[in-house]
Amino acid sequence: MSETDIFIAGAGVAGLTAAAAFGTAGFSVVLVDPTPPVTDVASTGADLRTTAFLQPARALLDRAGIWTRIAPHGAALKVMRIVDAGGRTPVARVTRDFDADDLASGEPFGWNFPNWLLRREMVARLAELPNVTFLPGTGFARILTRDSEALVTLTDGRHIRARLAVAADGRDSALRQAVGIGARTMRYGQKAVVCALTHQAPHDNVSTEVHRSGGPFTLVPLPDFDGKPCSALVWMEHGPEALRLTALPDAAFEAEATRRSAEVYGPLKLAGRRMAWPIIAQLADAMSAERVALVAEAAHVVPPIGAQGLNMSLADLTCLLDLATASPATLGDRAMLDAYHRRRHPEVVLRVRGVDALNRASMAGAQPLRDLRAAGLSALYGVAPLRRALMRLGLGARG
């Protein structure tokens, strides 16, 4: 049986970041995932989604030795633009810009990266850390916890003794289920169509969210593609409609996407293949159990609105890392994990509920509800202190 300080199940973006952060802090780490991460956009199974890291995430990525690797590949998000196109025809009738300059931080709201590229650079970072063992192609099988340790069995039969086990293995987390933590799931009947698109007008580092019905249509800046402005699309729609859109011929999809965008950037052209992802919200009953901490989608899932999902996950990791480095001798003990739950769970509950409410408002199909949504957007934007407070809250500020 091998021994380690920290065992991590799940090598998505959150799990890879956790392994790099704890490894850089000097802890020994074993990271497993039954599916090796795809690190090339041309490979079968490449994750075509993108991740927007908000300002607070940069500090954790710096601590993990990741930021300098990914920074040259990101597109800054300087303005969050919300467009209401909920009138009788799909044209912009209310447009409001939330500008990072209003916060006087000198930084953009965040930076957007392709997920496959993040995985490539994070895996490379782990290779630099001799105290991190990454076992792609091997999964978590069973766990037995005691007051002083967690005994983990892997799918290849190996056994690991760890002081702390971290569940970063997604919304259907096997580790969460193994320690008996339940989760409540909210379903919307939605899917998100994701792809990359080029367009005529420059995005000027503006993330644009167009609301009509069915869910938001969001264009998030990416670096230029083949010399043309490029954005990542997250188009949330009712499930059958999302599947229809995914199956359309390219030209027909481009025409529908252009129309749904209220033509804010002119004609849209595909820059890669399309995929559809189910949209849910989910909240675990607790963030910890004996010798186990839940992070990321093992603990909470939200619709892709306002770049909240992964940034909530990185807030989990920051909290857990701070507790671990403040007192390495008590890593994984009951007091540490109780403190983790107390610090994170109330905030996670509020954010899951808040994003759930925003998503339900964005789905409104009835004209009076769409009119009410447009009026609410104008009212919120019109009060400058409230506008700045909402921007700080979106970045993760508590007050």
C-alpha cells in the first residue's frame, strides 16, 4: 500500500488545478481519472467548451504554477454586455455594458481559455512536480475512512493510504456517493450548444449575452482564428431544440445563430464542430465527510451563466488550500473539514440559488415576462452603486 498526503479523484480542470496547487505547496498528491485528459483540439473527444477564469482565480493559478503557462493563450474579458432581444422580433432592444474599468482594479473581469488547452498546460505543470503522481486511465473504486486516514482502492487494484481524499470527479461523483453524501438536482429541460464561431465585427474583449427565450445566447471572446475575430458560443435552449440545432447543416446553423444573436457581430461562421451538453443545477448536502472534501461539480453544478461554475470550484480549492497550508499537521482532520464546510457551503447555496433564478428568468417565453426582464435589466443598471455591487458579487466578493 502506497501513502500520500492527498488523494484526488477526477482530472478535469478542477482536479488538475487541485493537484498542481497542493503539489506546489509541498504536499504529496496522487491524482486519478479513468479517462486520460484530451490535450489536443483535433483529438476525438476533445472538450470544445471554454472556461472563463474571473479575477480572483488568478491568485490560485499563480500559487499552482499554472498562470504563466496559460496567460499567453487567453482572451481578456473587459466588458460583460447583456442584450435583451425579447421583443416580437429578434433585435436588440436593451443593451447594457458592465465595464471592468468601473471597479478601478486595472484588470479585466477575467480571461477565457479553451478547455483542451487548459488540460494540456496543467498536465505539463504536473510533470514538473516530483511529489505529484498522475495516473490517467485509472479510476477510484472504493474508500474506507477512519478518524486518522482514508484507505482508497483504485480500479487497477492498487491501494492508497491518504490523510485527505478530495472528490473532484464531477456531478455523478463516485467518491461523494461512496461516503454517503446526497445531492439535490434541479432540471430545466435545457441543453447548451457549444462551438467556436468567427464573425466580421471585432469582439473588443466584450463577452455578449443575448436574452430572448429558452436561455441565454452567449458569445465569449477567444483569440483570432485564421485572422478573423472569434468567440466561443454557449447557446442554451430547450432540449429538443438544442438537439435540432446541433444536427443542422453548417450553413443552416450559421443562419439561425446569426438571427438568434440579434446580429450583434454580423454573420456568424462555424470555426469547429458543435456539441450539446445537458444543463442542470445540483447541490450536495454537505461539502465534507470523514477525511473527504468535495470540490467543484462533485459539490455543486450551475448553468453556465456569469462564469460562476468553475470560479466557485476554484474558491473551494482556495479555501481548502488555505486551511491545509495554515496547519499541515491537521490535514484532513475533522476540525479542518468542518471549517471547510462552514466557510464554503452557505456561499455555495446562495450562488446556486442565484444562478438558478437567473436561468429561469432567461428562459421566459411569454411576452409580458420578457418585457419585465428587460425593464429589470434597465433598472438594475441605472443605479451605479448597485451596478458596481453586482459586478463585485459576480467576481466572488462577499460584501
